[in-house]
Amino acid sequence: DSGVTQTPKHLITATGQRVTLRCSPRSGDLSVYWYQQSLDQGLQFLIQYYNGEERAKGNILERFSAQQFPDLHSELNLSSLELGDSALYFCASSTSRTGGSAGELFFGEGSRLTVL
Amino acid sequence: AQTVTQSQPEMSVQEAETVTLSCTYDTSESNYYLFWYKQPPSRQMILVIRQEAYKQQNATENRFSVNFQKAAKSFSLKISDSQLGDTAMYFCAFMKHGRQAGTALIFGKGTTLSVSS
């Protein structure tokens, strides 16, 4: 158990809909990262937050947005969903802006999104 | 931009044997971390081993060791005495080190390892 909690574990929805994925980082971790894992694109970095502020942005679509709240949990919002958004979405956390004490990230179990 | 390449999509090995997974990366940074993560069928991403680029000594964690060749930008993972539980997808990953305003792990495409009895 990494200590990172993601909900829901599975989600099935239709095209055009909007969903919210939630992540609770490990106790004490200030950084939260979101990744998308699909069969054709592999693991893609989406966005990073540190102590409530956006720190880095990767290949995140404009239809997607995220935020980190004062209690440090984070939400990833996906809107106007398309079939190609079906993927496993991972949240990871670390203690600092630049990874853990030796750069490591701790991953949750992921949220499996299926868009029909 | 940094890139990570894993040239072996799939590999297989018998129990108790040794297998080596390859990884190369491209960066202009001098200070960085390298990692191997394991993703078993449960899909949990598990850290296997890490290496700081400034350390010349190769990292070792029990049956797992790396061969880090900084000049060649190569970072291979050796699994000794393979076990059925090692069956998983293995990802090589890179992270810049330092006080940059935001860093993230950059992953390779992964290598699926199957261990058979």
C-alpha cells in the first residue's frame, strides 16, 4: 500500500459527459502528479501541483483540468469525454516539489475510465 | 526534452534464471534520477530501484541491480533468481533533479516480463 488513495477505481460513462477523479496523497506529501496510461500512448504526465499551486504541465488537454485543495487532496476533471479518453488515470505524490527524498513518486492504484 | 526508450516490448524468462531489461535515455541535464517501476497485473505502480546520476556505484536492491552507464545514457535492470511474482510490466523512468519549478517522471513505453515455471 503506497498510501495514495484514488477514487473511483472504475468508472464507465458516455461520450460528451464530465467526470471527476479524486486523489488523496500520502500523509505529509505536498506534491500531487496526474498521469494517463493508455495502450497506445503509455504513461503520459498530465499535471503537477505543489501545496495548492500548479507547478508543471505536461500533455494535458484543454478539456481536462485539475486542482489541489487546502487539505492537499486533488481532483482531475475530464469534460466533453471522447472514446480516446478511455484510460487508466494515476495519481502520485511526493514530499517535495521535485520528488521525494531521492526523487521517488508514490502511486495510487489508478482510476480506470471507460468512455462508451 | 528528455526521452526514455525501452527497446524490448516483451521478454520471457524461466524461474531462477537471470534477465536484463534495457533502457536508454536522452537528456542534456547533468543531475537527474533514474528509476525502474514495476506494474503487476494488479496495475499498482511499484518502485523497484533508483539511481542518482552523480553516483558512479550501481544501485542494488536484493535481486534487482542496475548497470548505469552515464556516458552511454544507458540504464539496464538485471533481475537475478527470477520469481513468478516478478511477472509484470517494467517501466524505466527519468526525473530531473534540482530546484526547478516542477519536475515529473518521464516514462519509457515499458517491457512486459513473463516469468514461467
